[in-house]
Amino acid sequence: MDFEYSQEQRMLTDSLRRLVEDNWSRPKRRERQGAGVLNLNAWSSLVELGVGGLLVPEEFGGFGETPATMLAVHQELGRGLVSEPVISSAVIAVTLLANCQNQALKQQWLTAHAEGDAVLAVAWQEQGERDAQRPLCTRATASKDGYSLEGRKILVWHGAGAQALIVSAVLDGEVALFLVPADTQGVSVQDHPTFDGARAATISLKGVQLTKTQLIASGVAAEQLLTLALDHGIVALCAHACGAMAYLTDSTIQYSKTRKQFGQPLAAFQVLQHRLGDMVIQSEMGLSMTYVATNALGEPDAAKRSRLVSMAKVEVAAAAHLVGEMSVQLHGGMGMTDELEVGDYFKRLTYTDMLLGDTNFHLQRMQDLNAA
């Protein structure tokens, strides 16, 4: 896969960087986070640049771009700590729908997403599990007219801002995926902030009645779709973290050149130069592994793809933790205050390890895939 930017990719990333610099400044970002709801103007500005339709196939009004373009876009979004539901909706949910066989749902929801008329969320995690993809308690019961859903999903990334949910459930002993409009009777949403300033939700499903056409996939096909979608989301998350690390490293280097101690800039002290060098090295290592994972998304062997994606997640999470921690330390006492945005980046980079499977989960997945 070629990671050298094409002219179109460069134009897109340049436009994104200008947009993020203008609309995702620290005051504007914090104001939107404090409001606690999806800012439609901010989301629309991303859609207008093509972010919403980036991975949507052309036949449904999107651009059908490659994972390489996805990587470039999410690096820019990471630089600006964009907290809108780009990964959860425009990557995970879109990838899942784009690769399913339900043409009616694809036509309706992928088209709406590309046009900015819909936000989607994937509800797959449950209480009592640790990142497991198989539903524990959410059940689907077949009836003459369709299906009935009962259960509860937790940590649904940007669930409250979604017009439709992709819900996993157990149907006749197998995993099944359903498309559930958020306004369906029996669906209730409890929204809450996350550690890094984004949003998540607990979704309760009580007697939710669905038609047969709302079944996305079941059995092995459903498991493969969910794994593929989450793998794409993990790679996008890694790219996002790499963008955040690059910005935080650059800003810390600039701070060390201007902040003086004992009559000299901090950057003149050799021990701090070593720390800054470590930040640069860790950022580059994380980016290199993200390149490997991006390339792996085109791997026909699903086990190999997931193994490489997990390797990248572990490496990027470790790098993110080190870069965030060092940046706070090098800013001294100011790094711990709310006056600087260093803390915002530190929280996002720390939360990277917790999202879409933590380090322990991915180490175990790598072991299981190697043994298979």
C-alpha cells in the first residue's frame, strides 16, 4: 500500500487541517464538550469535506476511499482532538454496513450517512464482559413478523447522538446483528461523558420489535462483519492517537525552547533533550506500526489481519501513554492545570488504551490467533 500522499489526499488533509485549526480550538472544543450533545454544525462541517462518506462505496453516494486515505484523515483529526463520532460512525458502522449483504439497509443508511443525514453507532459491549464480541445477555427472538430484542448495551460510543444503532444479539444460539432506529419503541438511551471528553451511552432494549429486513447478518457472517469493522476502527483510532502524539510532541518541543530556567531555555538541558528525543521516537514507532496495521486491512487472511491490528494497538497505546506522560512532566506544574491543553491531549492518549480493547485484550487476542 502506498502511503505517499496523492494530490487529492494532500488537498483533503490541508483542508481538514485548516478546518480543525479554525473550529477545534481549545475554547470551541471545550464549549462543545461541555454542552454534552452532538454539535450538528461541527459534524456538518466534517461531512462537507467528505469525512462522512470517505469509506462509503461510490454507488451509495460516498467516495469509496482506501484505508491509506482513512489513515491520513484520522491523523489530522487526532491533531485537533476532534471528538465527533467519526471513528464510531464513519469508520466502524459504515465498514460493517458496506460489507454486509442487506442491500436495502445499505441503500438507506449508507446514502444517508454520506449525505450527513445520519449518524450510526455500534452497540456490542455488555456488562460482565471485557471487550468480548459475543453477546452475553442481549437476546433476539424470531416471530412471524420479524424479531423481538431484549437486553442492555454499555459503553456505546456516541450512542446518544446516533439516529440508528447496530446491535448485536444472540439469535437461535448464534450471533446476529440488527439495524435499530434510535426512535424505535422500547429503546432508551442514558448518555454520559467519557474520560477524554467524548460521549458514550448505555442502551436498554425492552420488547423492541423489528422487521425481518432489519437483520444485517447472523452466524459466522455476523461475527466476521463485526471483527472487520472493529479492526478498521482500531486502525483509525491508532491514526488518531498518532496525530495527537505528533501535535503534543511538537508543542512540547516549542515550549521547551521558550520556557527558561536558570537563564537558559529548557531545551538546552541535555537530560530534557533525551526526553524530547524519546517522545519523537515513540511517536514515530507508533506511526510505523499504524502503517503496518493499515496495510493489514487489505489482508485476505482475517486472522493475520486481526493479529497485525492488535500488534499495532498495543504499540500505539504504549507510545501514547509515554508521550502524554512526558509532555505533562516537561510542562511542569502548568501541565497539570486546566489552563493548558496538554491535559486534554494526555487524557485522549491515555484513553486510547481503553477504547476498542485494552492492551491485555489485544495481547490475549494475539496469543489466541497465533495458537489457532
